[in-house]
Amino acid sequence: MKHLVVGAYAALPAERADQERFYDELAGRGLAEGLEIPFVDTLHTDPEWFAAQVQGRFTRSVVTAIPGTMQRVWRDATFGLASPDEEGRARAVAWVTEIRRAAEDLNQRLGEQSIAWLHIHSAPSVTADGAAFARSLTELTEAQGFTTELVIEHCDAHDPAIPGEKRFLSLEAELEAAPGFGFAVNWGRSALEAHDPERPRHHVETLVARGRLRGLMFSGAGASDTRWGAAWADLHLPLSSDEPSSLMTPQRVAECLTAAGDVAYTGAKVQAPSDADVETRLGVIASVIDLLR
């Protein structure tokens, strides 16, 4: 059974009252069983309020470490679970352990497995090393007392011929470094790796063939500059029916979903216009989720 996960933060309204309605409707309309929650320094700046939004309705959530990972990499090029610099690698392991504790604390507070998965990544950019990544994963595996499953979210691999964005390890290098781990594919991040909208399906097929695919998230990407930003950037573009520049079409979503088979979770993380009302934001998400049911 696939659980539906929504990266709500990509389309979240600015006002607190609108945010509460947004979460109410995501749950009430059956658009999400879990959230993808970004972690920089904490799960949320207002933990009590956020816990109240989650409790009892978003019970299969994912925490993603990518926002905090990239902020740290921008400040410190040696930071990352795959860093060949031992001190930078150790800092990343310690930070991921902080995230695991935060997830465990929320689960304990709510008395339910609100956070089921944690997305981790093979940073840093360009210099990531498979052997270093393997050491970090071993250390994280050996740690006791955590119930949230660690899942490696593949991001675009470093390729000198393509500008890229995250520029981490290749999927093959990650698979070699992490024999006991499941993986998640983000459609947009796989597409921008090679500037190829067929690459996400290829990644899904590779992981399914190895029995390693756990999650599949749909964020769009495009080959042209738009109101959202530059071409081939990690912009969480909506489905092509809502954003014509997006290469994430209903057909490509369907092809990836068919290739994925019975994954643990799938979902959407897409932007909405900054001035959009709550209903419009929900509609942009529903365009994707309706294809996944």
C-alpha cells in the first residue's frame, strides 16, 4: 500500500490562519497521509503549534534533510555524509543524529509514528566520496534508539558537462555505498541531473530492479526560464497542466508510477504562485495527487 505524502512547505500560505486551513483541507480531502517536513535547525519554529497540526492526521510523514544540508554545504564545502574531510563528515553525522532525535521526540510526544522516514543525502557537492558515505551510513546504522527509517534521496549527480544543482554522488555510487538502505526518487531532481525528463523513470527502474525503491516524490522541472526561476533548477514546478513549462506531464508521472510498483510512499511537492489563495494551492497539489491514487 502506497502512503500519500505532500511536501506542503513548497506551497504553504504565509498567514497562520491560511496555513491551518491548508493543513485541514489536505487531511480532510484525503490529499495527504503524511507531510514532507524540511529540517534546517528544527522541525518547526513553533513546535507546539506544528505538533497540533500533525497529530492524528499526518501519521506517515517524511523529514527531509536537504534544506539544512544545502545551507551547511554553502557555508562549509567539507560538510556532508559523503565528505572526504573527516571533520566535515563527522559534523554531518552528528547533525543527522540531531534530526533523528527531533523526529523521535515528536513521535513520543504525539504517541504515534508521525514521522516514518528521514531522507538523507550524499553531500557535499562535487567532492562527495562513496567510501566516506559508506562510513557515515555504518555509523548511523549502529546508533540505537531510533524508529524512523533512514532513506537515501538521490539528488543530481556531479557531471562536469552539466552545471547541476546539488552535484552529489551518482546513483550507482550511492547503491554501492549503501547495500542495506532504501532509496527515494524525486522526479525533478533526477530530471535535472542529465537535463532529461526520462531520467527519473530510468532511476526508478534501476532501483526497482535492485529491490531498493522506497519512495517516489513528484516535483516538476523545466528546460526554460519561467516566473518560478531558471531553467533546470530544483524549483518544484507544478504538473504541466498547471505550469506549461514543466516537463512533468501526466504521462510521465503515470510511467514512473507504473515502473515503481508497490513503493512505501509516493506524493507531490510542488510550488504555487506566491499570491495564490488556499484553494488554488490545494488544486495544484491535487493535480498530482489525483494521478497517484
